[in-house]
Amino acid sequence: MSTRDDALKFAYWVPNVSGGLVISNIGQRTSWTPEYNRKLAQIAEKAGFDYALSQIRFTAGYGADNQHESVSFSQDLLAHTEKLKVIAALLPGPWNPALAAKQIATINHLSNGRIAVNVVSGWFRGEFAAIGEHWLDHDERYRRSEEFIRALRGIWSEESFTFRGDFYRFNEYSLKPKPVNPQPEIFQGGSSRAARDMAARVSDWYFTNGNTPDGLRAQVEDIQTKAAANNHKVKIGINAFAIVRETEEEAKAVLQEIIDKANPEAVEGFAGQVKNAGKASPEGEGNWAKSTFEDLVQYNDGFRPNLIGTPRQVAERIVTLKEAGADLVLLGFLHFQEEVEYFGKHVLPLVREIEGARARETVVAG
């Protein structure tokens, strides 16, 4: 776990859906089963990870034929760990904020405050159609998510909560017991204007897709400027897929194999869905607006931060992401259990070493 308040935080994607985190036929030793994930959570906790992020899927697609529900799965991981925080994905529409607030408050007590939530606004129209949920226009989905977050906060903090929104209504609602303080952290993703503006108003954390340091810096400056104007503070998490090997050549060979064995039909299908979602935003951009075929082999542009190489190379690039404004790196791996353990032994100590050296340089320069 991170020891300094300004230390970069680390999270990993919980593989609670089948198929791993790449749309490729390359062999993977990752499993979506509860047994595998319980052991993985314990490995990650020991390795020094701060958070685990469970995924929410309702329908099969792009290799994810099986999906465990995020909230109940998160609770199971919490029951098998002692310090790790678990972020459960919630999707407004299927979830009502009253149910979500009560679920999370209870898990908050069961886990001694280690549950957090990731409010997902939704991009897959076919999934909503499959489960009979009304599909909203792009910015309307973010307006609903913002009301959802405001409702969670109000229910968790106010003795008698009344709210009159366009999507949710509450009349003197009192939830007891409330979560132990501090309230559960609220994460959110998206790269559109609506997503960034929502983060700058209400979210504790903003997740962005993988990006270069310069691209990340531009996003962070945009969000933090708006957040400051709103008298709000938000932290930034960036997605990345790590391939760490003893040599750079070996790491690059693994990346090339992933891409060479990509499932073209599945990647193109995913690309069509996500790019249509992005084009639906008023500015015509979303999370995957500039993603190439190779980028989309990893769902969330995880190759773009280039965490591909030796432990020293990856550690230096991670600290560069921190200097660009990242407070957390959300990681995916090919073979989760062994690679999370390797990352904890060989990369995290170097990150802390480089962080300390840069901090001392700053003090001397100041």
C-alpha cells in the first residue's frame, strides 16, 4: 500500500469477466473465476496495490462470454483481503441510487470502509436494449450520472434527504446506518466534454483512457481548471496495460504477439460500437475518438502509455505519468496473478525510489 500521501496510487482491473483484457487469441493464464480472483486480490494487496476495480457487463461480447456482477463480486474480494480497497462499477439505469446507496453503505460497514464505486454512464446501446433499459442521448446519460452521484452523496450525508431532479426524486429519505466516515470514494470515467465537466463538479476521481504524457497533461489541465472554478477537487486515474519483462525486446515481442493474434472481427465490432458512442457527443469525441486498431486490441487504449519494457523503463514512464498529473495508474496484465506479483517486486520499489529522488530534487531546486 502507498505510504506517503503524495505517492502515486495503483489499481488493477478485476478480471470478473471472461476473456481477459485484450481482444486477442493469445494464450492467457488469467481466469474470471471467484477462486482465481480471491487469490489475485491477496497477491495484489501484498504487492502494494491500493485498489481493485471490478467491471460491469450485462451481455456477452468481444470475448467476455461470462460476467460476474460487480457489487457482489467486490464484496467477496473484500471478505478475502484486509487492506485492499475495491471499486464496484455501477451503471445508472439498471441501478437506482436508493438501492446503490444502501448496498454500498452496508458493504462499507462489512469491510471497514474499503468499498468505493465507479459510476459508469454507459456506451453500449445494444446492452441497454437487451435488458430493456431506455437509451438516453450522450449528454443525457452524463446528466443522469451526475444526479446519481449527487443522490448518493445526499443519502450518505443528510439525515433527511430531499432531491428533485429530472431522473431521480427523493422525499425526506433517511438512510441508516450511514457509511462510516469518510464517505465511499466515487470514481467516474469518460473523455467527452460532458464527462470531464461532470468530474470537475462532483466526482472524487476521474478515470481516463490510456494516453501519452502530453495527452494526459492536456486533459488534466482542462479538468483541474474547471474543478478549481467549481471549488471542487478531483484526482486523476489513467488506464494502462503493463508488459514488464527482463528485456525490452522480450516485452515488445509479447505486445506484437497480442496484436498479431488479435481477433479482427471482434476488434472491429468493438471499434464500431465505441466510436459511434463517441460521435454521439456534441463535440463528436469520446474515449476512443483517436484510437487505432492496435489501440483497441486493449479495450481502454492501455498500450498508449507505453508501459512495455524492463522494470526500470516502466517505472520511469509511470513517474512521468505522475508528473503529467496522474494520481493513480489503473493496470491490466496478460497473466494477472504472476504479473501483479512481479510488478510488486520489481517495478513498484523502483517507482518509489524515483518518486523519492524527484521529490528531493524539487526540494533542492526550491
